Amino acid sequence: MEHPPPPESAWDPGPIPPEPEPPRGPDHPIRLVVTDDRRRSRLTVFFRLLLAIPHLIWYFLWSIATVVVVVIGWFIALFTGRMPEGLHGFVARYVRYGTHLFAYLTLAANPFPGFAGDPGYPIDVEIDGPERQSRWKTAFRLLLAVPALVIEATLLGLPGAGSGGSGAGGQEAGGEDAVIGIGIAFLVAFFAWFACLVRGRMPHGFRHLNAYALRYYAQTYGYLFLLTDRYPFTGPFDVPDPEPPPPAPIRIAIDDDLRRSRLTVLLRLPLAFPHLVWLGLWSVAAVLAALLNWLVTLAVGRSPAALHRFLAAFLRYQTHVYAFLSLVANPFPGFTGTAGSYPVDLEIDGPHRQHRLVTLFRTVLAIPAWFLALSLFGLLFAVAIFGWFVSLALGRMPEGLRDAGAFVLRYAAQANGYGFHLLTDRYPYSGPADRRLAPPDAEAEPPPPLPPLPPEPPPSGLAPA
Amino acid sequence: MPRRSAGLLLLAAALVAAAVGWAIAAALLWDTGVPDDLRLPDLDSGDYFTAAELEEARSYESVIRLFYLGSLVAGLLVLVVYAKVGLRFVRESAAGPIGTGMLLAMLGLGLVWLTLLPFGILELWWQRRHDLTEAGYADVVVGGWLALGVEFAGISLAILIVMGLARPLPRLWWIPGAAAFVGLAALGAFVYPYLGGGEPLRDPVLVEAAERFEQEDDLPDVPIEVAEVSAYTTAPNAQAAGLGPSRRVILWDTILDGRFEDDELVFVIGHELGHHESAHLPKALAWYALFAFPGAWLIALATRRRGGMREPAAVPVALLVLVGLQLLASPAFTAISRNMEREADWIALDVTEDPDAGRDLFEGFSTALLADPDPPSWTTPILQTHPAILDRIAMVEAWEERNGR
């Protein structure tokens, strides 16, 4: 079904130039397709939760039917090694519909979605037809899906299954039993709600981040509900996004081979103790330096080179330690935050002019970024826990988990570099586009055409290949 | 005389002078207030304990000793292997030489911890079986894990000091290094009582006894505190802690739970104040210094083939040498400790003038801790930091005889 164009209204912003052809997601049987232009109707944004009530009721009823269908399909797939076409189509529609609904709820898309889960929504999923599935993976699907469900709960929430997410509690939505656990995407939606009302446009990073959460939702429930036996891919860097990311003065550089030493993985937490002590001591000096930096930057409109260097080294060191602790990187880091000394490193540009007004209100402006960074640490925690078990067993960190962790570290570094250390006045970019982030001087030239996405790496979740 | 021979002679003279100085200092530190001519009577444990008590204590301790020996051998083996192959973990570090040295030291300790963990769990099982602790297995593993983190932070500091000094002073780092460790030990001893967070002792009988000791017997006036440990153990204990203004007597709440009479607790307070009276903690620090300097020198010698302590490669060897030296020195350490405990017991007898209380206390300790009152003699040099219970009772008897009681 073709989706009707969104109605124009007095709250809509002016015309937006056409976007380039959006890249498609990786070669997973469940792929995200993003054609959203980030325009938002202020009126529907204002009433978004209320407008979604009929959908939430419908989603709840459809969920019950889907569970029944999946149980039947599970028995059939266990014997035949394949979901029957009809059941597969029913569940695929349900997953697609869920993606549309949550895209609408989290402001990742603008138009009111249809009730049938038809393709064509601005945030959509393509789902391949039924394929042969490993009977073992089918038999233990619920158990195998637990890590993915935990990560999904952190990213989006546990739709229709009680409170979950990153500790934000539950939000009653559409009936006593239809409770939605709140994840990172809903926190993003909360901040985006204000931004959309003011600007009539969804901030780029917010839409990109929520697209990541929605893709993970679709792949997780597709896996749980037997649409595929391919494990959800946790890596955020290949989430399709029609626009290039903005330039960033603080970027992450990853030069990690995914190998992990089992012994240092086993002892990772106590091994990090000396670093945590040193980080704590250094933090005291960093607070004083940041305060001084704020005063000087406010006065002269630029961070002094010495302070900038000191704070950049601290931020880099903090990232090294967190990367080590959360298994995003393998080797024991040095204690000085030297650039280029660690496989998961920060590239931090030198001092540049900063807007004095932005500097004056920096702490207040940074509050949403800090909240989001705090919330993303829930994802980093999940990465560390699951990564610990997998690395201990395989001596290798799954690429998806590593990249998800690296994304969190980059965002946290940008949030701190912006709000606390005043290394830049460029607001942190919340989208997971780290492989494409460019330094600000790239602004002078038009962005180069996007490189083709790399081929899908082998499944890197917890399930056996 | 050739220059080389003169140098060797000078070195030999310096070594002899150091050895003589060491011996004089050790003799001065060894001296106690226990009469030199005191002869302990030969006692029979059957006169003080029932056959069942002796059997239970001996059976309990024999297994504990087995665990100890097993863990000792396993730990040493791990360190020997680690000294040979530990170098391969250098590739797990992105830090500089000192950071890499820290990593290697921590991994060595971590491997020993992992090796000893099963022995620790077995020992806990054995203690639980004898109702000596209420700690759970998870508490021990998780607590041990966190304690390992603190240990790692400590060893990292030690490596920072050693390697930091070994870079500018590759052959002489051990002199300022040992001095730094003695300073750190003194700092730790000073700060320790402030970290415990015990409550002041409120029992009027015990408080009054402590005041009497201070006023009539010139024992030092130090605060007496009660530490809550009953959540982890049922073992009764007390300790003297602190230096100068931080001096404290710390009674575990397990010793105040009714198993011991007031006169026995007064004896305990006399014993702990005796430690402070005889300056045992400063003396222990001085002993530590006497061992730290030659120990650090031996480590410096042993690690030269791996480039000395400025190189991370030397760290696994240094760990093995350190543990080996500690093992070799353990007869001396335990002897020094027993010597101090004997002196504190003697002071307690002098100030309380209550040998019955002392005898009852030691008998009670044996029952409560399931301590073998007369352990095999081979355990004395490596395990016995206190005199055997029967020897402590013998000292009570000797005091009685000497004072005409």
C-alpha cells in the first residue's frame, strides 16, 4: 500500500530539498529502510501519545494473536525446519507494524501509520520470505533470544511486556496490560518532542539513533518470532540514514582486531581498579581545569591551548579506561591519555572559536546530552556483561557489541567535551554514524558521496552461526 | 692493590658493616620485658582440655593445615610458571613500560588468586561445617573479587614506585624503594584505625579496668573501640592498631558476645594495651625495614638478567622472588610475632594479677577457634604467629610460680 503524503499544515516548515537515495541496511533477512525527511507536523507531535492510543490497543490485540501463531509456528518449524508461508507473512506484518508504530511513537517518523503493517512507511523494514532454519536454534529460540531482548529493552523498551529499558520505569499506554517499558529511544523522543514543536523538524542525530533502536527491535522480534534464525546485529554503524552526519570535532577511531585475552577478560574489573583510582584523582584536577577553561573561554571566545590539551588528554584517557573496562578494547591502557596510544581512541581537534552565549549557558544546554549519555551507559553495561561471557568463551568480542560500545563511548566523550570540558561548542551528534564522522573543516567542501556500505559481516551475536 | 680488589674489599666491608648493624638492631628489637630466666613448665594438654575437645581441634586444624600446604604449593607453582611465560602478556598492554609492569604484576596476582580460590572455598566449607563462620560462598567469592581489586591497586602503586625509581637508578633503586615501602607501611599503620569505624567501648566494667591500667600501671591511654565483624565470622579476636595519635585497641564484637567472662575480657584489654606499652607496632615497622632493604636488594639482583626492574619483563620474576623471600623469611616473621605476643601476655598477667582469667581465656580461645592447643612442631615456624595455647597457659603457670601464687 502506498502511504499518503503527510498533510501540509500551518505548523509544517517550508519545503526541504530532496535527499539522496537512502542507503539500504546490511544483508540481514530483516533490513531497515529509512526514507523519512525529518519534517514533523507540530500538531501531531503535540498530541502524539494520544493519537497513538488506537494503535496501542490494536498492537496489544495483534500481539496476543501473534503469540498464538508463533507457538503454532514453533512446533511446525521444529519438525519441518521452516515457518509456513502464511504464518510467516502474518508475523512479518506484525513486526513491520510494530516498527511503524514505535517509529511514530518515538518521533522517528511523522505520518500516522496504517493498521495493517503494509510496506512504504518512512521508517520501514524489509523482511525476506521464509527460509530453512536450524532446528536446534528453533528449539532453544526463547533462551537464545534473552541477550538480544535485554539489549532491545535497553534501546527501545519491551513492547507489551511490562516495564524494562534502562531503568526509566514503565509507561502505561492503552490499557492495563499493555505497558511499554521505556528505553533509550523514548528518552530521545522526550527531548525530540520539544525540538520538533519548536523547529518542526526532527533533529538528525535523534532520528538516526531511534532508527538504530527500531532496526534492533525488528531484528530481535523477527528472531524471537521465528522469521529468521539470523541473530540481531548489535552494531549501530551501518544503520541506514539518508543524510551524511554533521562534522564532529570529537571523533572515535577504532583500530581493534576484536581479539580478547581470556585472562585479562576474566580479571577485567579488578585490573581496572588502578585506572579507576587514577581517573578519580585526575578528575579532581580536570574539574578545576574545566572551571578555569569556562571562565577563559567566556572571556576570550576560545579555549587556551594548554587547558585544551590537558582536558583533551583527560577525556581521551577516560575513554580508554571505559573501553578497557567494558571490553570495547583489549589491551591495558596507559595512564596518560596519549593520542593514538589505544585501539579505541578519540580524535580531538584543536581549540577553535566558540560562541560566548553558548559558552555562558553550556551546562544548561548540555543537560539533554548528559541524560542521553547516562541512558546510553545502560547499553554499554549490557555490552560489557554479554561481551564478557562471549569473550571469555571465544577469546573474541563480537563486532556488533564492540561497535555499540564504541558508539556509546564516542557520544559520552562528545557530551563531556561539549558540556563539561568545553573542548568544542558543537552539540554532540547522537546518531551512530561514527565510521563517517568527519572533522569540521570538511564543512568547507560539499560532503563526498557516501561510500557503499561494507558487506554484512558474519552473524556476531551470541547464537551459534 | 689493584683497583678491582680494592673495590671488592670495600664491598665486603660494607656488607659486613651492614650485617653487624642489622644484627645489633635485631637484637635491640628482640629484647622484651619477659624475664630472660623464665622457664615454661612442661604441660599436658589433657589436664586442661577434654579428649573430645582435643580431638575436634586437632581434626579441624589438620585439615586446615592441609589446605594451607596445598595452596602454598599451588601458588608457588603458578608463580614459577608465570615467571617463565608471563612475558607473553606484554602484548595485552597498550601502556608504557611502567603500565605494562603493573599489568604483569596484577595478572600474576590474579592467577594466584584464581588458583587459590578453590582452596579458599574448601576452607570456608570446612569452617562452616564447624560453625566458625556464617559467611556464604558468594560473599567470599564476590568479596574476594573486590578485595583483589584493592590488592591490584596496591601492587600497581608498588610497581609505580619500583619501576619509577629503577629508571633513573637502575642499580640502586632498592635503597629509596625500600625506604618508600617502609614509609607506606607506616602510613598504612597510622591510617588503619581511622578506616575501621568502630564504636567506643561502653561496658562500664571494661572501661573502668582500662582506666585503672592507665592510672595505676602506666599503660598508655588509648581509646578502646568495638568493631562489628559478627556478620562475617564468629571467631573472637582483638587487636592493637595505630601509631601515635591514631593508637587504638579494637575489640571484635564476637569477643563480647557472652562467651567470655568480664575478667577474661579485662585480661584481653591488658594484653592489647601491653602491645602499645611495648611499642610493638613501631617495632614491627622497624623489623619490616630490616627485612625490606635486603629483600629489595635481592630482588634487584635476581631481576638483573631480565634487564632489572626498569623493564616490565622483570616483573614476573620479581613476583616469584618476592613470594619466595617471604616464604623463606616466614620463620623469622612468626618468631618475631610470637615474641611480641609473649611480652603482651606477660604484661597482661602483671597488670591484671589474675592468672585464672588468663588460663580461662586461653582455654576459651582454643574451644572457640578450634585451635589445637599443642600443634605439631613443624607448623610453628611457618604458621604460628602466636604461641601455642598450651605455651600461653604454661606462661600463666610460670607467672604464678614466680609470683608465689
